[in-house]
Amino acid sequence: MIKLENVSFDYSDAEDLIPADKVINNISLEIEKGSFVAILGHNGSGKSTLAKLFNGILIPKSGRVTVDGMDTSDEDLLFDIRRRVGMVFQNPDNQIVATTVEEDVAFAPENLGVEPSEIRRRVAEALETVGMTRFRQHSPSQLSGGQKQRVAIAGIIAMKPECIIFDESTAMLDPQGRKEVLDTITKLRQDGMTVVLITHYMNEAVYADRVIVMNDGNVEMDAPPRQIFSKVERLKEIGLDVPQVTELIFKLREAGYSLPHDLVFPEEGAEAIEKLILEHKQR
Amino acid sequence: MLKDITLGQYFSGNSILHRLDPRIKIIAVLFFAVSVFIAKNVYSFAFLLLSVILLTLVSGISYKIVLKSIKPVLVIVIFTAVINLFFTKADETPLIDWLFITVYPRGIKTAVFMIVRILTLIVGTSLILTYTTSPIALTDGIERLLSPLKKIKVPVHEFAMMMTIALRFIPTLLEETDKIISAQKARGAGFDEGGLMKKAKAFLPILIPLFISAFRRADELAVAMECRCYRGDEGRTRMKELKMQGRDVTALILAVLFTACIIFFNTLPTTLSI
């Protein structure tokens, strides 16, 4: 549903004499409807810039970004593009507009001109999805980081988008808050939402069906998580970690143990190692 | 340190005053203020006092809180009373005529009436508006009341949105100020020493980071609002519609009647008037 064709971007102004370094360098890719894509990259790799190109917050300097066939460089289409592609940012505090949870979730449908009774229905539904119904009347300042971020997500869900981009939405949260947000994402996935997750936490990316690794404005890798994380050395070269399990298995393999190379979940890692130990015992 | 600052002075409750449409309350306050200023004899002032007491009872707010609201204006009240007491001149025999101090009966009257006038104004308007209306309802009410001005291109919606965002970010920025103060203290800054100038200067290292952060927040919030399809007032609906109900109409009629009563009482003959 989101399609990038030879997109380049830099942060220079028209009057700048020296052209700025390209933050996004001639990227073409497509995010398919219903998919769960994780975008990984170290700081400054261009992953957040890429996300901001997806719903027209940034407009490419060259190339074309289209959402359901609508070009983001056409200002008249931005409204329709943004109602399809919602975005959740890093700092929950800076996304909440209203003084109560309920009013804030209603903000997007209000902007869309939805009927009041329908707004109420959507607000109730969105708060239910993120599990914040109990806090309807609370002021945002009474909530924890994870709760605030869930309110921000509800604010996007109430818009009924087809795709939600999470731009490092877990980066400022404590482990508890991160878990709350990830559980919400899992729930959205079950409802068939297209999700783009931008993160530098590897263990969040393993749940995606596709991982795009960004490096210096280029797409370094684009494959399912198992394939990506089996390239441990290359990932480390470009300043990324691998999930702890993958790292452990990688080290064991280096030490000569025969284990599969594409394990990303702790459970399957444990199983594989258990199997190996049993085999050794039998021998 | 800064957490205990309450803004807007709103006391939540469920009285009839709390439930009235904010628009009606704003209009009622205008009627009330006009009445306070046109009151001029003992009957109308007595009526004012009585209605304020009645309002207190109806609002369900403790009289202690109401009395507290008088505190900040006490100096003004006393000052006005004293000025009126000693500087009112009249063609009658003074009650006291000692050295340069002369007090006429008329001066005493004026002083008492002025005290009642200021106190009823403060207590009455707080009871009708600020104590019983949440800031957000108030903003909403102002926006709808002023919405006819949109026709002559007054950005009413934008002002209301700014108010809402300001209200939303007060706790966030207070929290942030606390953090900055702690951070500066941890690095040895003293905020409680020295003279006034030194203290004022000590606050500069708090203000600068606070401003920078506020601008950054504003920037991010603007992008987040655009992402949620915000484009000003255009085609926007509201979840909570303000609907006039029977009680609102009654309140409006009462407000008009109130002013009419004051005008009527003003015409009653009495020597106790100003």
C-alpha cells in the first residue's frame, strides 16, 4: 500500500550552497497491505527519516512516494494519505493534545468530521483495544509512560487507518511500558492492521514478517527476520546488535557446536541447546 | 516543589451550577457583574449579598473555600474602604472632625457599600464560573460563544485550541521545571541565597532549557497533530456537543430577572443609598 520509487532525501534548504549529505539514498521498496515490517538501523541510518516519508511529513527531494496510489507530494492528497497511514512517535507527552484521555482519542475523528455518536463509539472501541477504558476521564499527566503511549496509539486507531507506523515508540519507555506497547501492537496485528515498526531493539524486530536494515541511507538488507539475524557478523559491522539468543547460538557455533543458524526466539534456542546436550549424553 | 500549584481553581462537583452549559454561565456572569455595578441602595446590596449566599449553598462548595477566595483581594477591599471613609465629602455635619481627619456619614455608607460590591463581585463570579466550570469546558464555551466572530475572520477556533494546549501542557512543563531545577541543584546551583537580583539571575539557567524544550515539544506536537489530520476548524466535528437544556434556559431567565430585580430595588426610596 506504501510504495517508494527511487526516493532520495536530504535536509538541505533550497538556498544552501553546499548540498547536504543524502539521508535517504535512492531507495525503492513497497510495504504490502497487512504486512508487519520492522525497520532497523543505528542512529543516523535514516530509518526515522524513511518513516516520515511514508505519510508525507517529509516530501522526497527526488523520486516518488505513493500511498494507495496517492502521491505524497500532492498537498491536496495529504489529508487522505494521513488518515490511511497513522504514526505514533517516540515521546508520548508530545503527541497528546487534549486534557483528558477520552478527548484526546476523539481528536482525530473530530478532525475527520465524524458524527458525534460515531466518535463516541470509535473512542470506546480504541480505548478497549489498548486496554485504557478505565482511564477515560484521566488527565494525561496522571498516567505512566506506557499508558500515555497506549493513549497515543488509541488516538491513531480511532482514525481507522490502514497502516500504523511506530517511530521508535518504545524508546523512551521502561520495560513494563515497552511490553504494554508491544502487546498492543500484537493485538493490532491480529486485527489485520499493517504495521511498520521502527526500532533499534532487535528482540522487537523478530516478530515482524519482514525486516529492513538501514545503513547510511541505503537498504542494507531486506528479508524475513531469520535470514537477517543469521548474518551476525555483517549486522555487527554496521553497528547493530542481534537478539541475545542469536548471539549465543552464533558463539556456540563458532566454538564448533552444530546448531541451526537461524534461531531468533529464546524458546527455540533453549530447545536446540537441550537437544544438543541430550545428543551428547547419548553418545 | 511546583506540583502543588493549582491553576484555574476548579473544584469538581455535581451541583446544578457544575452541570450548566458553560455558555450560559459566561452570559450569566456578565449579567451578574453588571448588576453588581449598578446596585446603589441598601435593598439592592442586601439582595446581592443574599444571592451570593444562595449561590454558595447551591454550588455545594464549602464556605471555607469561598471565604479563602476573598483573601487575595482583602488588601484592595480595605484600601478602597479606607479611601472612601476618609475622602468622601458631603454637605452634612461630619461624624468625626479631628485635626485633618473628617468622616461624614455618607463616607461610612459608601465604604460599606464598596466592600459589599467588591466581595460579591469576586465571590459571585468565582462561584458561577471558575469554581464550577473546568478550564476545558470554559474554553469550549468561549469558543462557541465567540464563533459568530469567525465570519469576520477572527481566529476563534485557533485561540481556543491554543488555550486547550496550554492547559494540557501546564503539568508537563511544571514537571520539566522541577527536573531542571533538580539537575541544576545537583551541579551546585543555589536558588535560595543572595539578594533579589542574584535570585533572579539564578533562574536564568532554568528558563533557557525550559524554553528550548518547550519549543521542541511544540514542534513535535505540531507534526503529531498533522498526522491526526488536524487542519484547523475546517470540517471539524466535536465529540461532546453543547446542548441547551431546560435548566440552561431557566438559568438564563434567572440571570435576566436578577438584573431586573436590582434595577427595581434601586428605585425603592431610602436614605441609605449612594
